[in-house]
Amino acid sequence: MILSLRQAIIQRVHDKSTDELKEVIDGSIGGDDKALPGLGVLFEIIWEHSGQQLQDSMVETLKTHLES
């Protein structure tokens, strides 16, 4: 079976605990650029399952920190 990059990333983190998921994210941020696609997939999942208010908040946080 051939997995897409997205499927492979989801499969890799699927059974992780909340603490393990946080470690994956913390360990990827600011690290090697190879981690960026994985963070993108995780963000996509977060975005798709967040309500409009949370999405607006995330965009506002991003906008604020891009202007710094």
C-alpha cells in the first residue's frame, strides 16, 4: 500500500497521547524544515475541526505576530 504524505503523517501520530502530540509539535517548531509538512497536516486537522470563532482567533494571532 502506498500512502500519501498526509496519510503517513496522520498514521504516525494517530495513537499518540495528548502529551505525546504536544511533544511532537514542540519538537517540530523551530527545528528542521523537514518537519514543516507534518505541522501543516496537523494544522489542517485543527483548522477543519475548529469553529469560526477559534479560526478567527488563530488568524488574528498569526496576523499580530507577522506584523511584529
